[in-house]
Amino acid sequence: MALLLAAAVLLLMTIVLLFAIQWWKEKREHRRIVSLFPGPEASLLLGNLDKMTPTEKSLSFNESLLLRFPKLFRLWAGPLFGVIIATHHDVIKRVLLNSTPKSEEFYRLLRPWLGDGLLISKGKKWLRNRRLLTPGFHFEILRSYIDIYNEATNILLTKWKYLAKNEKAVDVFDSSCYLALDVVLRCACSYESNCQTQSESAYVRSIVSLNEIPVARVLFPPYRSDFIFYFTPMGWRARKAVRTAHQHSEAIIRNRKMQLISQNLENQRGKRSDFLDILLLAKDDEGRGLTDTEIRDEVDTFIFEGHDTTSSGLAFTLINLARFPDFQQKCYEEIKSVLSNRKNVTWDDLGKFTYLSMFIKESLRLYPPVPFIYRTVEEPFEVDGFSFSKGCEIVLAITLAHRNPHIWENPDKFDPLRFSAEAAKNRDPFAYLPFSGGARNCIGQNFALHEMKTALALTLSRFELLPDSSCELKRAPYLILKTENGGRVYLRDRGSRDS
């Protein structure tokens, strides 16, 4: 017995040793490949981890590297793991058009929450589901959402009127978050959450946690191991947040299924459907629909992408309107000329907000809601003499590309006229990517832009936005771009001022 036990222990130790040797070889080869790329100095133990935190200081450091490394550079996350940071459209375009798959190293950290939805899935499954979901963003369906944009925004403006009267600053990130969540739940799921008027939502708290946790895991290498992570307090918080998010989406799906049955919508496919209807009724070429798990994954993905990215873009745009009063005045004059004395925005109005659209685009350039996109090379390729081998991790740094002085003149200057028809006509389309690019661009980008235009037009028609000088704007690049200390503006009621 003792001899058998000793043999078993020896066998186990041999297996562990062989795995360790193989792991070391792979990491050593990875380090050799990444070392071929240029980059800043790094410490032997920590690498550049101190320059990879989700803070304004780290972003500013990375932006300072653009003068030395105009198209790409490498950073080390510890002694063995390195990533290539792509900061120029020449590289970014090649990666996106090369159908390079999303990084499993990073996006697997989102899988417990988002499953295998459009954001994470790849290959045939992604292609099938993208085709099934595309009808949910057809022109006629988007057109039907304009009333919801108006109604949800008016709820927010009613709350803001009280704050303006009492000369209190508003946190536009908090307000935008609830507005965007209200809109996406109503539009996508026909679900009245009342999240703008009721107490803070446990679901929103869970989304905030699930947004921050993957970045924390990337920046602390031991947390990349599921075995270690889920025995930590943060891992416990992550599990709880995932449960809350899933329970919320599953309840919405159950309710919608019951409505479909009671309304007999299976036989009324020609009628207006929302995003969830399309998920529940979709059939591929072989007559197969989506499973319950696939439906939940897509609902979670769309609610996340449809509210968190939009709320970030909207909040930063509101802050920038307050920071640049001359531009704000031009937006207001355009809105006033389009709306006249009307209190709501119509579908036809959206195409008339030319200057407002340029302002939004410039805000999204300097403050893109998704600051980084992660890819892993499957098929080797070359760009400008740099060889990308299989297994290379590439970060498409949208926030750096949008401030790259080799692409943009005076890149830190806020100038909406960059997006006039004349200025933009010769620009490479991959130089500006607030919604990514290529085949995997954001399926809901028009939905987001329509919502933002409506909310901003109604806001500026009723309030003048003033900056909060005590609140310095410091970016915090998590999954979605946030700020380190919130974002506040003051409101001046235009009706009160005019009277």
C-alpha cells in the first residue's frame, strides 16, 4: 500500500512538473515575441503594471508615448505577460479586417456574466446570431423608439428642474446611467423598470461591479486564475453580482414569453417587435431558434452595451457642453431652430441636428465609451515591418488612437468642426472608432446616437449647462470609460432665465 501511494505521489509530481515546464516554455516564447516590439522601460518584477491602472495618470503616461511610438508599443503586465498596444489606424485596421478573434485571455473574464453573447462569441455562432439579431436594429424599428427616448428624457429633466431651482450640481454619470437603462429596458424588452424614479437599483449596482472587476483581475495577475479569484472577497462579490444580473434578465424574459403567448404573437410576425421579441421568435435557415441560455446571453449583452456605453458617451458630452459654452450656444441655437416651441423631438428632427452631431462625435473622439478592445492573433501577419505571431495579445487602444498626434492635428483640442463633411471626407474611416469597426462593429450604434441626440436636444432646449469648477475631469478607463471622481455640472433653467 505504501509503495502504491508513493508511486501515485511520484506520478502526480511528474505530471505537475511536466505542466510547469510546458507553461514556462510557452511564457518564455511569449516574452521573446513581445520583446521584439518597442516600448517604454519596465521593471523586472512588475513590468509596467503601475502604468496600466484605470486612472487619468496612466492614460496620460500612455498618451505621452505616442510621440516616441506612433503606431504601437508593448507593455508588460508582470515579468512574463506582455501586450501590444495598437495606437494607429494602420495597425488597428489590419487587425479588425483580419477577423482577428477577441482575446480569450481578457473576455473570458466576462463570460460568467455575458455568456456567449455577441460581444464574446466568435466564428459560426457569432455570424449566425448576428444575422438573427440584425432585424432588431432595422430602420423602422429604431424609428418606433423615438417616443420612448422623449418620455424617458422628460422624466430626467423633471428631476433636474428641482435641482436647478435649488442651484445644486447634478452628477451626470449617475443620471445618464439610469436614463440609458430605462431606455434600453423599454426599447429592447418593453419592460417598465421605473429605475429613474425609484431607489437605487440592485441591478445597476451589480453592473457597476461587473464593469470594474475584470479590469482589476487583469491588473493583478494572481486574480486571473479562477481558482484563486473566486476564493477572495472580490470573487464572492463577482458571483453575487452575476446572480443579480442573471435573475433580472431571466425575469424579463419570462414575463415577455408569457406576453407573447397571451397575445398570440407567434401568428402576428408582421407587427412591430422589440429586440426581445426578435430573440424569442428568430429562426435560422435550418429552422432552429435560440436556446433559453442564448437568449439570456444576448439580453445581458445588449442591456450592458446598450446602457453603459451610451451613458458614458452622454455623460461626457454633457460635461463638454458645460466646459465649452460657445459650442453649447451653437448647439442650442440649432436645436431651437429645429424644435421651435415643441417639447419633444421627432424622428425627422434627428437628421437636422448637424452641429449637435459634430459636437457629439468630437466628444466621443476624446472620450470614447469603450477605451480598449482586446484581440488575440490566430493567423500571423505583418504591418509596417512588425510581425504578429500566433498567440500575440493586441490591445486596440481607441482612446490613444483618437489622440494620436500622427493622425489628428492638435489632438487634445476640442473642435467639433473636425467632423464637418469637408474635414472628414479624406480621413481614414478606421481613424475614428467609437463603435469599433469592420464586421464586428457595434450593432446598436444608431440606437445609441439617436438616443443621445434626443436627450441632448431636450436638455439644451430647457437648461443651460455650467461647469463645476470644483470637479476636475479625470478619466478612469474600466471596461467603459468613467471618471475617477464623478462628473458634475450646474443647470440654469432657460425658462426661469427668460422670464
